[in-house]
Amino acid sequence: MYAAYGGIYIATALVWLKFVDGVSLTHWDSIGGLVILLGASIIILQPKSLL
């Protein structure tokens, strides 16, 4: 679960850079942020254990 929190933190940092600090993000930054959010959502939304 800590990996999901880390992913959310990184994505939030990218949003902060863009809108608060006014840094222009590259397309690689945007793609990386999407990959991170996808991975975090897979971890967060996983089905409950059947055991």
C-alpha cells in the first residue's frame, strides 16, 4: 500500500510544479505521472483477498 501512497505523492508533486511553481512539464513528465497513477490505482482498487 505504501507504493500507492508514493505514487499519489509523486503525481501531486507534478501538479504542484505545474500550477504553483509554474514549471513547464515535458511530455515525459506527463506520461510518467499517468503511469504512476495507473499503478497506484491498480494497487488501491485490487479485489479483496478471497482467502
